[in-house]
Amino acid sequence: MNTLSLIKGGLINPKETWQSYLEGNYSWKDTAISLTLPLIVVSTILMALFNWLFASYSMFGVYMGVGATIKQIIASLISISVASFIFAILAKVFGGNNDFNRAFNALSLTAIPGSIGGILGSLPMVGVFIALIFGILSIVYLYKIIPLYLEVPQSKRVLHFIVSVVVTIVVMFIIGSALNLNRSNDYKINTNNVGANTITDMINKAQK
């Protein structure tokens, strides 16, 4: 499957797309080239562009600079790789299969709605709600795809999912702190925005 077909299928017809992709027995490298990398890079760049275009409509007027965009891409690639490793390792603990290829494929496919939501999240008024809905959809998809790809028993499905998510968050916080990915000075402030002016004033007062 090509990138656009995977994105369309993963968003509109997920179950059939998951099944057909599983039957293709693709490696994580295949998925990284055909889906993960293009999805993360393009969605992050579009998110930064939309963020910049609509910064004046934002309460705070904050948008991503080039540095922040690059860091976001790196952080996303690291996150999906680390999460895949953790989900796969813990699947074995809970009676499933320790298969990094399938775990990586599953997380990449279920990241599609969240990536789309991230792009639309900067839209005025409704952006936050759209991003939230698509983000929740990604989580629900991930919960549904794990038993199919890693064959985690139904009785241990919930526990495996919760433990995997918690461990992933903790590990990524540690990695993000070590690599300075959790914070960035590359976010810009649109000073034409009222909220942004307030933030600028606060920063100036703090520096005095």
C-alpha cells in the first residue's frame, strides 16, 4: 500500500486496513518508509504552518519555530519507536507475542487520526476540540488493534494496555528530559495578539 492509501484506509476504514496490512507481513522498516516517516514529517510541518497562520487568533499567540518543529519530529519518531518496543515486550509478559515489527506497524497505523487532529488543532474556535476528538480516536484504535497484532489475550488486554501506556509515558519523560525535548526556546510569540502582548509583558517584568 502507498502512503495515501494507508492514511485514507487507516482513517476511514481502519479494521480492513489493519487486517490487510497484517497479512502483508511488513517489517518495521517498510512501515517507517511508507507511512511513519512521511506521516510524522508532513503532519508536523503542516501543524507548524497552520499554527503560524492562525497564531493571531490564538489566546496566547504562540507558534512553533523551526527549531521546535525539528524537535517535534525527532520526539515523535523516538516516541513511536520506544512505545513499540514497550508494547511488544509487555505483550509477551501478558501472554501475547513479543513482535517489534507488528507493534511498530500497529502504532504507526493508529497514529493516523492523531496526526490529522494535530494539523487541524490550530484552527480558530474548533481546533482544540477536533484535536481532542482525533487524539481520543487514536487511543481507541490502538486499544483495538493490539490484540490483533500482538495477540494479547482478551482477559489481559486492558491491563497490558494501561501498563504499556504508563511505562511509555515515564520512559519518554526521562528520554525527553535527557535530550532536552520536553522544553524548547524555539516557540515564537505573535506580538500582534492581545494575549501574546500580555505574555510579553510578563516576561519583560520577570527579567527586570
